[in-house]
Amino acid sequence: MIGFADAIDELKPDLIFILGDRSEMLAAATAAMFANIPIAHIHGGETTEGAYDEGIRHAITKMSSLHFASTEIYRKRIIQLGEHPDRVFNVGAIGLDSIRNLKLLSREDFEKSIGFNLSKRNILITYHPVTLENNSAEEQFKAVLNVFRTLEETHFIFTHANSDRDGRIINHMISQFVAENNEIAIEFRSLGQLRYLSCIQYMDMIVGNSSSGILEVPYFNVPTINIGDRQKGRVMPESVINTLPNETEIAAAIIKGLSTEFRDRIKNQKQHYGNGDTVNQIMKVLSDLPSVDIKKAFFNLKF
């Protein structure tokens, strides 16, 4: 928070954009609020019932003066939190802009970039702790890895868990699995934006509980196996298969996601999070607004 406060004092911005709901963003919002700098919040109004990001996100919403939601449902929820409709806009998910604007890597270039050859079947795994549950990380992720051990002709690309509590447990289990299966599995602390988005297009499915499986992955019409409650409450595209964190349910979800019937059904699925034009929409809103006032009244719904 001190670091953000120092940066604000040095830069003296007219407006601060804050994306999402991670803990460091709460520090940025607090510093901005006490410096009387208006905040524009991206991805407010969403719900993730299994993570403490839920409370952080809504707290940032109440500190913010402008709101750029990713779906109409989320726009309405921000208004439900007392924000004036004239300051709440549905602009889609900003991550889709990168997919649309970046030149993604070819399969050959992607393989060279990670030093690993893809197989007949490939799965990308991004799994984070469920922070509102105690002692669940090891047990739940063990179920995921046990199912992977039953799959044939499959290669696995793991990205590490985030910095939430018990993330180190998951990362240790990933490293053990990769060490035991180094011909078919590889791990990365982070692939980075270009390699991560390039990777998705060559995967048969994404497995885990990351928001990217719900926001960005459906843009490629690739199945997502979303495990447990971490993302519970989000608007789910048709390509997302929700499953309980146990071996039987996960195995069944993977079979469904790999089926020709399911893959054919999602080829032309509805895109709930926009079409990759979020930045242009945000810039239009800003150009049309005469000013942003940090003082705001609570907008009461009529009951």
C-alpha cells in the first residue's frame, strides 16, 4: 500500500484503473481512495463463492467511481451494490482483446518456445487453492492427478498455482508428478500471455479452477473442466463443464469434454463475455464523460 501511495504521489494521475479482485488490488484501491483519485474498476460485479477474492472485489466496487463490467448480469449486480447506473457499463472481458489483437504462435513455434512436443491429446492445467475451504488443496488436487494417471496418449502442461494459501502444496505436487512423468508432462511457473493464449488453441481441454477457463478459453471453443467451488457463481459458457473435486466426477467430466458430440455442440456457442472490443468501448465511455466525481450517492433500488 505504501508503494502504491508513493507511485500515486509521484505520477499524480487523473484516474486509476484497477482490474479484478486480487489482494494487491485492494491495496491499490485503498491508496487511491485516500489520495482522492477516482478509480475505474474492471471486472466488478462477479461472484466467486469459493475464494476470498469475492469480498475483495465488492470492496473495490464500493471504492470506485466508474465500473466496467464483463456481462449484463454483472452490470446489474454492481447497481444492486448501490452504484449509479450512469456510471456502470457492460463492455465485455478485457482479456479477449489480447486474443483478438495478438499474433498467436503456430503449433511448431509454440512447441519450440516451451521445449516440449505436443501429443495426440493435450491438456493444460491451471489449478489454484480454494481459499474459503480448509485443508482442501492436497486432497482435491490429488484426485486430479490420479485421474491423469489413467489417461493414455496424453501430454500435460502445468502452470503453477497463484500466491494464495496452500499454493505451495499444489506446486510441490505438480513438480512431483512432472518428475515422475517427464516424457509426457512439463511445468511452468507462468507461460506468459502470448504462450498461454497460444497454448489454449492447441489443447483438447483445459482442466482446473482458474477464471481463464471461463473467460478466455471459451473464445477458442475449447472445453473447460472447472473443478470445485472456486469459480462458483460466475456466468458459465456452454463449453464449461463443472465437476465436484473427486476422481469419479473429474473422470466423467473429462470423458464428456473429449467426446465428439460435446465438441461439436460448442463450436458455435454463445460468447457471454463480448467479442474482444472492450478497450474501444472503455475509451468511448471516457471520451463521452465530462468528468469523474469521487463523491457519489448510494443508488437505492425500488422494492
